[in-house]
Amino acid sequence: MKRILPVIVISQFFCTSLWFAGNAVIGDIARQLQLEPAYLAYLSSAVQAGFITGTLVFALLSIADRFLSTRVFMVCAIVAAIINLGICLPGITTLTLLAFRFTTGFFLAGIYPVGMKIAADHYQQGLGKSLGYLVGALVIGTAFPHLLKGLSASFPWQYIVAATSLLSVLGGIAMYLLVPQGPYAVLGKKPNWKASLNSFRNLRFKAAAFGYFGHMWELYAFWVFVPVILITYQQRHPGIQLNVALWSFLIIAMGSLSCVLSGYVSQYWGAKKTATIALLLSCLCCLISPLFIAQGQITLLLAFMLFWSVVIIADSPMFSTLVAQNAPADSKGSSLTIVNCIGFFITIVSIQLVSALRTEANATYLYMLLAIGPILGLAALFNNRKETQSSSIQSVGE
């Protein structure tokens, strides 16, 4: 039992390294295909769109609830790894590149939410702590290609892509061979496409889901534009030289520590309170971001970006915990999957909006738009608190 969580975490880390594999080498691909820098947003959104499509299909077919989760995880990890290698093919076009990234995202739908379901099947008690480690693994996996890029600048970019594919295969096999079916797993007998949507009738589930949606509005847009913010700062201050890839890794990866920490904190404060505080702090970071992006002190900017990275992801495992705890046992996997589906659709909107609106003139203030999501998420959590209190009063009166 003690080895199960480390295996789940390491497998999740290995497999989710596919997520930003294209982003880490976009500069090399852009030079090869003579692409505009704005193509980064399209490349990122292609993965998100694939993930959304995959999660929708997986949820409608109840795949995570009908079949052995570890087998689903392994198959998707191997297939995604093979497809990921496709961007290394000679003569690749922009359309083909987007297609490969889209399809990689599709099979990531069988990795990230399914990995959370596997953890929930094993750890009913202390789920927040377990998912803290798991989401922390996602953060490291997302940042890892940037580290590879920063440490292997002299190697061809194809090596980075191949390394992430190899890790995904190893992670998938490890999950299948070393993690048994969890004691809380309930396998469905037939597809039930309404099951995941019916979960939204539960007020607590609905509040957790909408809090998660607000969190997702800012999260991936922040991750995508971390290197853009650093590059822009460097261009405005030519005397400052940064290893942008390495600092992008450090900033994004810092969030993994807060995921683990929030898991432990939730054991004392509760998942909802922990998530609310983190969402509020990240909202404030969005609003005050111009103060640090505009000024000339690189130390202050990097310190602020590291702090923003810490608070922007700390609520993610808490919202996933609340969703899993308030979903029906026989549709837990599908409920997690559909929430991921909607959440990642929101990331496309925010990424494309920031990319479309961004100009040299407004680059300092543009990231204040990311506060929209946390504000709406906090409103959903606050409204649920009032509704829950009202329901409790009515129950006592009856």
C-alpha cells in the first residue's frame, strides 16, 4: 500500500511531460517552419482542444468507470507517446504539427483525470493529500520539457520530444504493473452519458466544479505566457540575460510544492477553505501583476512570478478532491473527466483571448484579465455557502 501513491505520482509525472513538450521546443520548430511567435498560443490550444475532445468522449462512454483504470492509463500513455514523436517527422507542416499535438491531447484525457480516479479509488481518507502529490506531479511534468530544453540547448530539439515519449511509455507500464485495482473502485456495467451531468445537481459538486473552472481560466494562460513575460522583460532590458527555458521550468515547477503543501494544510483547514484562500491570493496576483512586470528589478519580478506560480495551482488538488468526494461512486471517473473537459475548454478561451489582445503597448497590464476566472470562482463558492446555510436552516425548521 505504501508504494502505490509514489508509483501513481511518478507515472503521472512521466506521462504528463507530453503536455508541454511542443511548447518547450516551439522556438526551434518556429525557426524550422518560419512561424510567427504567436503560433505558441495555437500550439498550446491544439493540445487543450484534443484534451477537451478526449475527455468528452471518455465521459460520454464512461470509459474510466467501465474498464480497469490502470489499463486505460497505460494504453493512453503508450499511444500518446507514439503520437508525440510525430512532430519530429521530416517535412512536417504546420497543419500536421497541430494535428499531432491535438491527438496527443486527446489521449492525455486517459492519463490526467484517470490518474486522479485511480488515486481516489485507493485513498478515500486523506484524498486531498494524495491529490496534492498527484497534481504536483502534473506541474512537474508540465514544466519538465522546459528543464530539458534549458539543460540541453546544444542538442537537437527532437531529443527532448523523444525523452518525453520514453518517459510516458515507462509511466504507463509502471501504472499497469505496479498499481492494483483500488478498494473503493466501482466498475459500471454500461455507458451512462447522463451520469456525469447529473452530478451537477449536487450543490457541493456544482460549487467545487465552478471554483475549478475559475481556477482554470488563469492557470494555463499563466503557464503558457511565463516564457513570453520573461522574454518581453529581457527585450525591454537588453543588459539582463536570462536562461528563459530554465527560469520557466523553475517558476512553473515551484507550483508542485504548493500542491503538496495544500494537501497537508487541507487536513487541518479542510479542502474548501484551502482552495478558497489560494484562489483569492492568485486573484490578487493577477490584479497587481503590472506593478512587477513594469518595474525594472528582475529580482522582484522573478520573486513575484515564483509566488504567483505557488498560489495559482495550490487550489487545483483541493477542487479535484471536492469534485471526487461529492460525485456518485459509480460515476466518479466520468464526473472528474467532464469537469476536466469543461475546465480545459475554458483554458483555450483565456489563452486565445490573451494572445489576440496582446500588444507591445498593453503587455504590462493584459494579465489582469486573468482575474476574471478567480472572481467568478470565488463567487460560486460564496453562493454555495449561502445556499448550504439556507438549506440547513430549512432542515432545522422542518
